[in-house]
Amino acid sequence: MNGPLSVQGEYLHSFVEHAAGSGLNFDGFYASVGWLLTGESRPYNRAEGVFDRGVPKRNLDFGRGGWAEAGRKRTETERRR
């Protein structure tokens, strides 16, 4: 990733069939957005497939360390077939 903006999301669908022939559908998703207020990027470790710990570029006026604003939305639904 390059820059202070981070956007991530995922969708899932699963169908489960009962022995009696009826089934259930499950759907779900999440979306998250983040902004690093101190300007750094989130370093990504490709070998391990994870985000590494970042180092703040600067301190904010009211304290030390990096700061971020983040939000997340998720939902799950179930439908009978």
C-alpha cells in the first residue's frame, strides 16, 4: 500500500443443504476504510500476507505516535431455500 488511505472489503456466499433436501443460503460482506492522520502508509509483508507495524512520520500536536480514523460496516443474512 502506498499512502495514508486504506480500503478493504470482502463478500461471502455459502449454501448448506440438509439431508432432507432443504437448504440455507448465507451471504455476508464487510467493508472498511481507514485514514492514517500522521501520513504514513501501512507496510505490507507479502511473504507472510499480513500488514506490518507502521512507524509514524510525525507526531500530532496532542501526543506521540501514529493516529488513524477508521470505520467498518458488516452484514450477514440467511435465506431458506
